[in-house]
Amino acid sequence: MPDDLRYIGLDAAGRKVMRGFARERDPAGAGGRPLATDENDLLDPSFLPPGLGAAEMVAPASETLAAGDLVNLWTDAGARKARKADASALDKPAHGFVAEGAAAAGMAHVILSGECPQAVAGGGEQGLFLSGAVPGKASAVFDPSWALWQRVGFRGPGDASFAFSPGEAVVFGAAD
């Protein structure tokens, strides 16, 4: 049948077999179609049910943010804003990151978990930490002189990004 969809599958014995199903099962055309992935092997978020997929938000940037910067979400006169996270300051833990840069006062698209496009040099086998030396960046080492200790994720298979999964920020240094 011309409207049948065919694919290669495995049977119970592990042999390759031709499988298929007819499109007529869904006359409305809204579902019942096979899902395809994009060039990164990811599903389009519109295929996912509510509550699944990337958690993200949009907030004005209170300073210039570069792609991959870790950001702190804070409230300024009742308005939520995004700024660079910084372990040298008690009030700037990392809440997310930006995949694309944003100018000061521009809108920042903040991603709350996922693959952060930031290269991190060095070790990182035990996780990556919010940097207190370079605001907005992750570090493979923690310096006890920093005000906050926060694990922000783990290195992936490559060096061009890491899996951002923020931990609780712990006050480590003495607050003056």
C-alpha cells in the first residue's frame, strides 16, 4: 500500500524484519506518525507533553551576557532580572545559563537545566563548580576563598559544553 509506513525492526529472536503500519489508523492526520529527530538527535519540544522538556524563562539582562554564561536570577524593584552568577558574592548563585548572548537591558533567554555551551578547561571529574574568579563561568576546581560553593554540573563527552544541573549554593567563605 502506498500509504503504509515501513521500517526495519527486530523480532523476538533478534533478526531484522520489515515492519510497518498504515496511515489510515489516524484519519485526522494529527498523530500516529513516526517521530523524527533533528540533526542533534533531539525531539522537537512540541512533541513532549506539558511538564517535560527544557525548563526556560525570559528575563531582562541587567548586564551584558555572553553565550554560555551562567546566570543568577534576581529581583530588582519587583522585576526579575538576569545577571552573571558569581561565587565570590553571597547573593549570586547560578540558576541557569544563556545559550545566546544578551545585551544589557536586552531580553535573556535563560535555560534552567540542560547542555550549557561553555568550554571548561582542566579536570572536572568530580563535577564543575561556579567560578568566583571569572563571573558567569564554571570552574573545574573550587577555591576556598570564594563566598559560595555550588556544583553546577558535570563535563560531558566533549570539551565544548557541560551538563548544567545546579546544586544548592552553600555559604563557604566568611561574609564581611
